[in-house]
Amino acid sequence: MKKKLLMTILLFSLLLGGCGTSGDSSSAVVDNTDIWEDDSEDENTELGDMEDELLDETQETEPLMTYELENTCTGISDAGNGYKAEYTISVTNWIRASNPETLQDIWESIGGKNDLPDISSFHELSNDGFTNENAAVAFGTLSFRNITDGFDFTESNPRTFRCILDAHDIYMKGHYVEGYIEYSNNHQYINLWEIGMSSVLSANMTHNSWGPVPLMLVCSNAYTPDNPNGDEVLNDCKIKCGYPAADDLTLILEPDTVESDSSADTVSADETSEDSYLN
């Protein structure tokens, strides 16, 4: 009996020891939970840092400046026999041509479909002034709308209207101005410093609205060693508009804030009309 009693006490002691081990295992599970929560907090911190970096990158790639078509001239073009159309030309101020990528971005923002020609393509002074370092450019649009009372422009009743841009005033101050306009089916270089047929912009209207079509003006030798910030005489020069001239534009020099690696600058412009702007 005593032996049986001793054996029973011994077994009971062993059972009590096993229960104590189970309690230790339970506390280990709690420790793992704490470690998991700590890891989660670290991951949240890392995600927050990544979001801050992405926000910084987004802020760094915002455009440095938005150029507005803030200079506008309007007038009436007469095709004869009482047919009339109102033209509207809207243009930015002068912008330094130092960054070709920025110029292309602005061009596309006003409806340009093809690549801009190189500045040196404006040939009158291609070796002396029509370069990205020296030239100033302005971007704009040209549009026409029918104001003939009681008569529409159609495929069977088309009318051609004209407008001239005359920068002879700028030429007299020592700068050549040429231009480039992109129609839906071709393009045209225009001469603004010596008025002639190459100065005429024409619209063959088969609908009651035409355009807007994008255009670019280029001014030679705006930036030189004598005028590193731009020749301020341009701020007072006028570009006459019309056929004949009836209104004018005065473009001023924008501050030279375009960096070589700047992001796309944009220009506000109306969407191109579905009515074709064939030339």
C-alpha cells in the first residue's frame, strides 16, 4: 500500500510539472505577437517615407511656368461680294528659345501635331541670331469665323480669307521676325519683317468656322552679350494684324526662367474645331 501511495504521489508531481511547461509555451506566443506588431509599425514608417519621396518627386516635376495666350487681336477679312469673316490671333509673350524640348511641349499644348522645325531653319539670319541661345519665340493660334449674314460657307460655297502679320516695326529696331504655321494638310513659313505674299496667312473656309491653327513667331538676336536678359526694345514694338492692318499686338519679354531640364510648360488654348482648317 505504501509503495502504491508513493507511486501515486510521484505521478501526481510529474503531472504538475507538465502543466507548468504549458504555461511557458503560452507566454512565448504573446512575445511573437509583440514582435509582429513592431514589424508592422516599421513597415508603416517605410511606406510613409516612400509616399513622402513620391510627393517630393511630383512636386519637383511640376511645370515652372504656364504661358498664356494673353495678347489678342481681331479684325474683319473681306472676300468680296459681301462675304466676311472675323479673324482672331492670340499669342504668348516672347519666350527665350533656349530649351527645344520645352518649345515642343508648348507647341503640342496649342494643337501642334508635328515636330517644330529647328530654330536655325528660319533662314534669313540662320548664322547670326536664329539660334536657341539668341532667339525669342512666341506661340499662338489663328482662327476665322463666318460673320456673313444669311450665307453659310460650305463645300459648294467656299470662301478664302486672308490676314497679314507685319513686324516691320521690330525690323526697324534691328531684329528679324519670321513665323511658322501648321495647317491640317501642310505648313508654311511666313516673313513678318518684309511684307509680301510670304507674309499672308490664308484660310480656305468650307465651314462657318476655321481653326484654331497653331503658329510660332521667332525673333532674331533677342538675347546677346549686350542684352543678356533680352533686348527691352521689343517690349514697345508692335506687330500689326489684318488685311489691311486693323489691329496690333505688343509682345513683351517673359523673364528667362526656363531651365535646360525643365518640365513641360503649357499654354491655354481652345480645342481645335472639327471644321477642317485646310489651306
